[in-house]
Amino acid sequence: MTTSIELFSDMLRSLVALRKYVKIFYMTDLNELLQETSIITAFNSEPAGDFIALSSGNSIPLKRLVTVNGVYAPGHEDYESCLDCRL
């Protein structure tokens, strides 16, 4: 059975191949909600966890992602009401 985390990871890997700009909302270490529009250049699995690398030079851990192109990361669906005005 495929989990929602695996489906979300597969979507991110497909976005790497498409090389299109995507709108990303993510949380910082200080729990700030930030937005960035960039190209996902890589999906990396490391001992510390999975990361996406962006063309802007930023690297974001998957556990900090909230949405990618309007698709909510597993466990962050409750952010929908606060992002409605920002998407």
C-alpha cells in the first residue's frame, strides 16, 4: 500500500524532471511560514531526512514543506484556512 508521504515524494520527483517553476510554502526553524517560487532541481535522501534542492540555492527538508503548487504535504492539511488568502 502506498502512503501519502510516498505519493507526495513521487510528485516532488516528477517536478524535478519537469523543471517548471512551482510555488512552495514552507516553515523555517523559527516556525515562520515562507513562500518561494523556484524550480525544484533535486530530491535528495540523506541520513538526516529527505530534502528538495531549489534553483535559488535553498534546500528545504520535506518535513518543513507545507504546500507545493497547492498540494498539501502530509500532515499539513490544517494550514488550508490560513493559506487561502495567499495561494
